[in-house]
Amino acid sequence: MLKLVEILEHLKDIPGPKLLHIKTVKGKGYDLAEKDQTLWHAPGTFDKITGKINKKVAPVPEPPKYQDVFGHTIIELAEKNPAIMGITPAMPSGCSLKFMMDKMPDRAFDVGIAEQHAVTVSAGMATRGLRVFCNIYSSFMQRAYDMVIHDVAIQKLPVVFCLDRAGLVGEDGPTHHGAYDVPYMRCIPNLIVSAPMNEQELRNLMYTSQLEENKLPFVIRYPRGQGVMPEWRTPFEKIEIGKGRIVKDGEEIAILTFGHPGNFAVTACAGLVIDGLNPAHYDMRFAKPLDEELLHEIAQKFSKIITVEDGTVVGGFGSAVLEFMAANGYTPEVKILGIPDRIVEHGKPEELHRECGYDAKGIAEAVKEIVGDRVIV
């Protein structure tokens, strides 16, 4: 560091353009981190003397990370479909494509920190009949937006974009929050935009996306971290594209969720029933195409609607619902819960969900605000 300061001071006295090339080494100064940079990229707490990483030991089986569900599921699908390939730009460990790279090294590739290339090479493979799962973090996909439009969407190539780290990612902060993918993907023609509520839906969306009958680019967005199903290896089932499902019937107000926050709504509904309220809950699954048949039913039955998503409230799933209502002459009271129109800083995911008001407590508060607090005494 002192040498770098010395050189920077020296550069001040050199006239004209200057170029300073600094070679960095991940983990420099800690031998273990230098030798295994991937393991020590984000190890959590550890003993600096022994190098032992402190791992939480769960007393009972816990739900897996969505990333690992993706990593194991793509292998299951690839074993049955020889056309399936996997692509990631420098995140094989983070997105768990490493499992496929180890087991099928000729069918899964890390193309380096080059998201634009990842999308374009996926498009090229798709022109030859391959079914490519291109796994890119939501925030990093912004770098390849032009390629999504020109190389994939215009040609209607059935590339599967798995947008990992969608929503609020926690301590990685605003540079990594996957806040904007729903608006920037759903406005592109020919794209399907989906989000699973749990591990089973992630598996089924992946299965559906690679079927021969699907001819369009397919976006599957899911969050960082754990799901909700310890027993997650469920049989594959086709999901009809553009079709949601009813999680809970109810009255007076409908909660429409997109993706993992649907689990927050389940918790909220359980508490609201105790308080004397009975909201309906719908897992919509798709932001594009919307389940218009289901939305017609909802609009005709409910005059009050809450939408919930782990993406920006500007232009996202809630906006898509409002567009549908306006286009069809419905005038329900609609409240959109999601990431607000501001930069959200660092924090644990549960803290950020609370701050942004779309955790279980926030959903319950919104229902009471709209319908009225009818707590039973």
C-alpha cells in the first residue's frame, strides 16, 4: 500500500496521459485464500489461525439453496435431453453450474466475466438446435441487455435465462440487488418471464422451458439463498405457460404474488385469518404472459388487490397487473408491494424485506390498511 501511494504521488509530476497497471491477487496476504480463491471469496466467519470455516450445522434437514436446486436439476434434465447445455459468465460456484461442469465437462462452460458473450454464444448454440440454460445474476444481466434483444428475442431463439440473485441479495448491497429484471425483460417482445414460488416450481419451470414445444426465450428468476422445501426432489411436471394458481381462496381482498415472496404471503394469510380476515392468495408464476383468464376472475370478484414481488415497484409485476386492469376497464383498488423507487443499501435479506415492506408483516399491514383492522378480541 505504501509503495502504491508513493507511485501515485510520483504520477502527479508526470505531464500528459498516464497509465498505471496494478496486478491484484485475490486473498493477498492470507496464504489459504491465495491458494483457493473460490472457497475464500465469501467464506463467512473463520478461525484465522487454523483456517477452519465456521459452518452452521442444522439439527434437522433444511431447504436447499435455489442455486443448488438449479445445479442438480439441470443435470437431471441433461441426462434425459442431450440437447441441453449450460453457460455461465464466471459464476460456476455461485450459480452451482459447477455440478454440471464436473459431471458433464463437455456440456457446461464458464465463459469468463463476459455476460454479453455468454448471451451471444447461447444464441449461437440455440440456432443449432441446442437447449441452452444461460445462468447470469440478475444485476449482471444488465450488461448483456443489447444481446438479449438483438441476438435472442428478435430471432425467437429458445434460450433459457436463469436469473440468479433476483431480488434483494443482502450484504452484497445495491450493486448486486436484482431489482430491475422484471421491467427490463417483460418489455421485450417474444420473451416469457417467470418466477418460482418454491423449489418444486423452479424444477418444473426448468423442465417446461426445455420442452421441444417451447419455441421462445424463457426467463426464470429466483432469489439468493434457501427455499422452503427440505424434500425438494419432486417429479417433473409441465407448467402451462402463462398460467398461475390459487394458493388460498378468500374474500374481500386478493393477494397476487410473483416468485418467492409468495411464501411471505402464506405466512401473512395465516396470521390474518386468526385476526378475522380472510384474504385470497394467488401465485401468478408469470409476469409475461399474464394469466389473463385468472385476472379476469380476480377483477370480477375482488375490488381490492395487493401485488407482491421482490423487484422494483416501477414497471414490474404489479405494473403489469395495473396495465391489464386499465386495458379491460376494471377499477379495483391496487397496492403494489416490492422494492421501492430508491437505492436499497446493504443488510440481511430479512431486514431489507422488512425495510421495503413486503415481508409477511408488511403484507399483513397492507391488508389491514386497505380492508380495515378487524382483530378479534
